[in-house]
Amino acid sequence: MEIKPQSLTTCEVAPDGNTVVLGFTDANGAPAQIRLSLNQVGALAMTLPNLITKAIRSRYGDHSLRYAYALASWTVEQSSDPQTRMVTLRTIDGFSVCFSMQPQLQHQLGEALASARSAPAQILAN
């Protein structure tokens, strides 16, 4: 069954936190919903950024393009694991992603950010 949403209308979390409900209107304007488990939503969240990048590259025929979010703020927190920190990146419109980072990666990221100030723009990947 193919579903062609016309517009997204609501995004809700079930009271028990186990389900996310995405409401939309279908091609005929009728309301519809998709209910996804927490695991399904997590898998979808991991898949969407890559799909957006692929779509943009295909649409414009330029494989160097990426969909970039303007960073508005970040937070570094200690995890319950003493060796791990959590880094949360946020956009001005409320999108955020939290990453856990081991000490070696924390150091490498810090070094890359610090060295980027004095060097010409370049791609630094880990």
C-alpha cells in the first residue's frame, strides 16, 4: 500500500512513551496516522539524514552537497559511565541530537576544532 501524505499535521508521543504518532492528511485531504514504536522511530531518525543528503545530491546532480543544520548551541555532560561524555547539538528551531563520546574521540574533536581556527578551511574527518 502506497501512502502519499499531503501535509504533516501532528507529531505526538503516546502517554506511555512507547509509541510516536505522526498525523497527516492523505492525497484526498482525509486525516490519517502512522503509529511507530520507539525502536522504529529511532531507526527512522538514524535513516533520515542520509536520505535527505542522497535526495539533495540526486536532485542537483552535485555529490558534494549536504543538508546542514545551523548550530545554535551545544552541551557537554558527564554520562553515568565515568569514561564517557555526552555532547548534545541543538539548532535554533529545536532540533537536537545527543552523542556519547569516548575520551580519545573527545580529544580528537577538541584538537580538530582548535586547529581549524588557524588553518585554512579543510575537511577533517574521523
